[in-house]
Amino acid sequence: MTRRRSILPGAAIAALGLALAACGGGEPPPTIEVTATEFAFDPEMITVDAGQAFTLSFVNGGTIEHDFTIDELDISVLAPVTETVEEEIGPLEAGEYAVYCSIPGHREAGMEGTLRVEEPE
């Protein structure tokens, strides 16, 4: 069986390169670091622009497992003890969303915060 090789002319290769660069050539999303301890998030309030994705860098600075949960957005990021987990989130619509740790007893102990998504000015 003979295999055929497809050879693209130089102009087609250049156009393909430009198209690929346009798709992923933008700046990476901003990173927002949130540290979980017993029993708090730092910071408690996170503010991001609507329509823009961001990378959540979720640091477990505590001595037990914690997570970062937003029910309305179907987000749950679990960080084992002393580990950092990164998760890309968004883009999101404007609004305020309750953030909490869903490990039993943690929310009740005060492990809550807010994600505020604002329209850019």
C-alpha cells in the first residue's frame, strides 16, 4: 500500500500559521491565587471582569483537605493538604457568586467568600 503525502504550498502554510496564531495567540488569562486555611479563604472577595477567563490557583495552606465550590457555576476544585491546584474558570457573566468549602462542617465554621464578576469599564 502506498501512502500519499500532502504538500502545502508556502502561502497555504503561512495562512495556516496565521490562523492558528489568531486562535491562541492572545495573552494567557490572569491568575488569581486563593489560599485556604482552617477555616477561611484569603482573599474572601475575588473580583474579575465579565467575559474574561481566569486561572484559579487554589492553595491549601491548611492541615486538612479543602475545596473551592461555587454551586451556581458548577465549580468544585479540591486541593489536598499542602498542595496547589490550578483550574481555568470562565469566561463568566456579571454577578455575585457564593464561594464556600463543601467539606462537611467547613462552611458552617465560616469558610465562605464571594466571587464578584463585574462588567469592565
